[in-house]
Amino acid sequence: MTRQELLQEIRSILKREPDRMYSREEILNLFGKKDNDTAVESLLAELEVSSSLREAGSDVYATCRGGTVYYKWNL
């Protein structure tokens, strides 16, 4: 999968249940054990940073609770 396809898949996962928060581990597990784990990790990190930048207007909300990062579709 290309980087853009991975990003689209992550967004698709979050859009399925927009009220639900997914942990980083849950998202990785949804992709299964694939060669692109590092690419998914990298994209999740980028989404986390972009969600903290108010100017970016990110459609993904990320927060850290108890040492675990959670992602949610930002309605």
C-alpha cells in the first residue's frame, strides 16, 4: 500500500464509528501484521502532531491518556 492509501484506510477506520476512540494498538491490529507497520506508525504520529496544531484544522483528534494515544474522527 502507498502512504496515501494507508492514510485513507486510517481515516476510513475512524469514520466508521466517529464517536469511538481507537488506541494506536487497535489501529495497528486492524491492519494486521504487515510489512507496512512502520509506515502506519509514522502516519499515526503525523496525525497526532497535526491534531495538536489548531491552524491545521485536522479532521482527526488525538489525545494521550495513561500513556496510550487515542484517535477519533473530529466531527
